[in-house]
Amino acid sequence: MNTLAQIAAQLQGYDPQALSAQDVNAFLSALVQPVAQTETLPVFDALDRVLAADVLSPVHVPPHDNSAMDGYAFDGSALRGDQPLTLRCVGTALAGKAWRGQVSSGECLKIMTGAIMPTGLDTVVPQEMVQVSGEHITLPPALLKAGDNRRLRGEDVQQGQAALRQGERLTPAALGLLASLGIPDVRVKRRLKVAYFSTGDEILSLGEAPREGAVYDSNRYTVFGLLKRLGVEVLDMGVVRDDPALLEAAFTQAAQKADAIITSGGVSVGEADHTKTMMKQLGDVAFWRIAMRPGRPMAVGRIGDSILFGLPGNPVAVMVTFLAFVRPALLRMMGAHDTAPPLLRARSAEAIRKKPGRTEYQRGTVTRSADGSLQVRTTGNQGSGVLSSMTQANGLIVLHHDQGNIAVGDEVEVMMFYGVI
């Protein structure tokens, strides 16, 4: 396990007082490691969990050649391109059991979707595309080619093939795939445990009476929501006052129970509280000033065996630093191999001022323009305390470190909120 100093030494030009967003993620990638412990769960309980091993298919999917639609199955070699084809129907094949009859040259078989294709038949014409006259059907010319509308044995998954890979999160589609393979249980990484609390004497919990100079704590609730969406086990430790004994107890308890600790507040330069002092005293912790907006102050490190993420106190800055840095790190700790947030491209519907030398995350709303392309505009006031703008936005406009001003019509990248916030 490398110390923070050893990790920093591996980053070219590392400067904790002017760290780029890219370097933050590189540092965190080196700091955190996937949990080793695994457990086996029924498929119904495995949604959003991370696979601990490749899932090898015990069967072919589908297990046999079958019809992709309701229609008539026949030997495609009978097709003559520019000539109609008339065939005599000799029976009906239903899904769920094999048809035991014989289909000879010039004949076809009525077949239902999913029914096994009898030997010698390789093509299906949809029933709505033929003319039926008694026991005969006629196909128009140039309608099909041999092999159309047939699902091949194993075309989805081959027996012995890795159907799902270690590190994949189990989506609803993945659960369906597991079920299609006849697999009732799956081995996954154990659930990550994350403790979090807010710090500061000015913070009120819900239910407390208002008092002058105090604000209600929103960060606990946004962080709670972000962690629940991520699928970790959440340990809510409430609000911890700016008192050394209380802070020491909170950090010590969190480190004993959790794989990661998230705090909000108390990491800015010159803050007159004890949070930073206690972090230094109890662990190996670095304090950063990140070249970003909003956010900038952040603490990272280890307390005991737990990874510490000390986030700024402003509500929007908490959410942005979580999405940009903490969420990818936690996904890595969960064992997921796909941790970087996907970015889509949209055209800016307005001019945006931006100086090179820092990454900006501006709240934006992506919509579809009249020509069908995606466009995005900011939500207006981008102050780090304007939490209402996060509810108005559906993503963060990511203006990268070296980017300058954005003109109307310029393409920008957007980190979408759907499924995350």
C-alpha cells in the first residue's frame, strides 16, 4: 500500500495547491483498491452489484435455431429472386416443442415466433407478406434472401463463452441474461460501506429550531441520495460539531465501520475549526486546492483502513466534487471496471465565459432543438450555494482545463444526471 507521498511522486508536476481535475482522478485511481471480499447472491438480489468473476455460459442461447417471427418456414434455396414462389403448407410448428413431421421440396411449415426450425428449413417469411390460397402460400418476388428471419443456435451467447465479465455492474438486462442462461445465483463483490457526516457549529439538523447565523444541513441529504443511487451501504453519522473530542470520536468510529468516509465542510484554507487538524492527527491526509469551479478545496487520504474524502461545505460544490471525483473512486472500490462518467456532446445555446487553466462544471439543461440535435444552456446563476439550480439542471456542462470561451453553437461535453442524482 503506497503512502500519499509515494503516489504524489508518481504524478508529473504534482502540486497540491493547483491540482488539475485530471490529476485528481489519477491520484485517486492509485489510492483506492477494490474490496477483496465476495458473496453469492440470488439473481433477484443482485441488481447493481459488481461481478466478482466472469460468468461463463453453461448453454447456447438460443439453444436451437428458431423462428424470429410468426410466418412460414421453408428451404431458402428455393428462392428465385425475380420470380414468385408458391409452396404447400404441411403443418404448424409451435413454440415450446419440436415439430416431428417432414417438409419436402416445394413445401413449407407454418411457424410461430420462437419455435424450433426443423432440419432443412432455414428461412421464414412473415405471415403478413404472403398470399394464402387453401393450403398454399405465394411469396412475392425479391422479398427475401435465404436465412432471413431465423435465429441461429448460440447467436446470442455460445456455451463456454463469457456472457458477463468481472467488474460489470449487474443491470436489469444483465439479470435477464443470467436468467436466460439458467443461472440462479451469482458471485459479486461485497457491498461497499460508506460513512458520512457534516461538520460545523453553524449546521442545523432537520427538526432543530432556526437560530441566527445557522443553516439547515442539505449536504447530508444530497450525499445520502448520491450514495443510495450508487448502491453502497450507507452509514449516516449526522452532524458533528467543531469540537476535537467529538470529531475524533466520529472519525475513529467511521474508520472502524466503513471502507470510505465522506465529510463536508472544514477543509478550506484558513477555516477556524478543528476538522483539518483532526484529519492530520488521525491519518495520512493531503489537502488540495483543485483547479476547478465550483469546488476547489478537498481533502483525501486514509484514516486506518478507510479512504477519506473531505469535501467542501457549499452544497453545489459537494455534489460536483462527488460526481467528478468521489463517485468514480467508490466505483473502483466496488470492483467496477467502468468508472469514468460518460459524457455526451451537445451544442451550446448560449455564449459561456471561461478562462483556460481550470475545469468548470456548470449546471445545464440539455434539450432537443428544432433540427433534432442536442443543445444545452446553463441554468443561470452558477454560485456554489445555489442548490436550486441543481434541481433545474439535468447535467453538468464540463468545460475542460484548457478550454476557453464558448460561443453559441460550439460543442461542449455534458455529464448527465440521469440515474445518478
